[in-house]
Amino acid sequence: MRTDELIVELARSAGPVRRLPNPSIRFARWTAASVPLIVCGVIVIGPRADVVTAVSQPTFLAIAATTIATSLLAAASALVLAIPGAEQSPFQQRMAPLIAGSAWAIGLAYLLTTEGASARRLLEWPFHLLCLIEIVGLGLIPGFALLSMLRRAAPLQRAWSGALAALAAVALGAAATQFLCPLDDPAHQLVGHLFPVVGLSMLGALAGRRYLNWMNP
Amino acid sequence: MTAEQEVQSAGLMQQAQAGDQAAYASLLILLTSATRQFARARLGAVPWIDDVVQETLLAVHRARQTYDPGRPFAPWFYAVASSRMIDVIRRERRVTSRELPGDVLPEPIVEETSGRDEIDVEAIHAAVASLPPRQREVIESLKFQDHSVREVAGRLRMTESAVKVTAHRGYKTLKRLLRGRRHED
């Protein structure tokens, strides 16, 4: 097809479009829908018995804060990245959630080393399938909601967008799981909560490459 | 893109988002030359500049709801154009890495063909004619009329992927039909 014919064809098929709201508005909508949903999920499943004691501990709160920050920064980055030309600086935009995620990992590693016998505790591989199920289950709806929001935009970096969307969803699931799982052992938090988040985010990159192809939907 | 062109493009895009087809056509014409200049400046005089232009226009079309009139037009447009240009470059590299120039091709090995393996053009035409209408149209356009996948997609109002899938299904049906015919012979 010649370019002039393509122009005629595209102009003929172009109807009015509903403009996408600003990424910050879309982010606010996603957060407003996802956070209450996650809270409801925690209430329905039933929080850990010592939840009141746990939330009064600074380490618990610090870990929860970095996990939630990772999730929210990842969601914001994914939504910005889905708008062509909206990314201010690749480093700032994509690294912010990774830095928050690193703070979460470093925090856990620090707690593990200060408590001693860190290598042995890690090698025991305290992974519990139930935690993985809770992380995935709680992150599922926010994840699909974010992916469908990205598909309505035009993500040019599909793998990055997919990874960030998955990170946002599963980190939110991991934050909620902290209120369900009674094990505060940093070795378990690393192996059973953080590693699944990293692995699932990598799978999100693969899914993004495949399912965020807005040029050939 | 000059500052004046940017202002003009932003205005036209706003009108296009509201459904003004004439404004949209003007915008696409403006973007055609902008994309061509952009691609030439980066790629030189490659023969597939038009592919970059067309891919960019299609991408602008599919992403037009993401343009925010409160933001400058040029970063939005050049982000789309760069991404499409990179995709076209990758595709061209893939194609050229699999192709051999004519002068290094080995001499074709001519073997005597038995009557059984000779191509029966009439049988192929008959088999194509018996395909379902969509498959027949796609295969005739691709193989008998030598149109590209993109041309066929444009003419039949299908996506390029749909054309490839329809052609693939058609080939499978053809294979089955021709095998059946051979067994009958």
C-alpha cells in the first residue's frame, strides 16, 4: 500500500477517541481501587493473630512501608511509561521502584545478618507455598487491572511495562501477606516473600512482551 | 519539526481526537514528511524509509488517544517514531541476515523429476478455487498477484497477523486437498 493510500484509509477510519487521562489520575484510580481491595482480602482471609503487636514494631512497619512504596512506585512508573514521550528520565522513572525494592531487600538482609546464623537460616530455604498463593491471589486483580490500563495506552517498552505492572501487583500482594503470615523471620521474608516477587516480576516482563503489543492487538 | 509545525500538529491532533477526519489527514501528511526527515537523518538513504513512515503513521493512529494536548506534541511523536524505526531496523536486520546475495548462491541442483512430483498448475488452481472465500482471497493476493502482507491487510481490512494466520490455514487446507488428489491419481 502506498503512503498516500494509507493516509486516506487511516483518516477515513478515524472516529472521535476518548483521550486517556493523565498518568497521575490513572495512578490515583488504580490505587483507590486496589488498596481497599487488598485490605478487604486481608480481612476476608483473616489477619495474623498478633497483628496489633506486629504493627507496633518499627521493623515490621519499615518492611511494610518499603514493600508498599515498591508497589506504588512500580505502578506509577508503568503508567507513565505507557504514554509515549511522558517519561522524564529513564533512570528516574524505571529505577525508582527498583531502588525501593532494593531498600526492602537490603532491610531484610540487614535484619537477617544482625540476628546471626544467616547462611544456615537461608539454606534451610524457609519457603511456604501458602505465602506464594496469598501473594499471587491478592495481587491478581490489581495486576489484571493495571495490565488492562496499560493495554489502553501505548507502552513502547513492553517488557519494562509488563515487569513494572507485575512488580506493582505482587509487591502489593506481598505487603498484604505480611499482615497474614505470622512468620517475621527475615529469612522467610526473603525466601518466601521477596524472591517470589522478583521471579513473578521477571515473568511479567515476558508477559508484557507478549500481551502488551498494542500495535497488533 | 519546527516550533510552528509542532503547534500546528498539536492543534490538528486535538481536532483529530474529536473526530475531524480532514484535520487528521492533514496531520498525517505533515507527519509523513517529519518522519521521513527524522528517519533519513538517522538511517541515510535506505530503501525501506517508507516502511518506517507507514509504521509510524499506523502507530500514531493506534496511540492517538494517549496524546495529551496539555503537553508538547514533538516528544510524544518522536517517541512513537523512534520506537517504530527501531522495530523496522530489527525486522530488516532479521531479513537481511537470512538472505544471501545472488552471486554467492550455489548452483541449483537439477534433478530429474518423476511425473509424480511435477507441479500440476491446474490442480493447484483448482484446489485454491475450492478454498473458503477468505483464504482464497488471501492466497490469490499473496501468491498469484504478488502483493505484500501489508498490502493484502490494507485491501481486505484485516490486520497483518490475521492475514498471516488466514494464509497459514489456507496452505494447510491446500496441502490436504493436493495430497488427497495425489492419492486419488
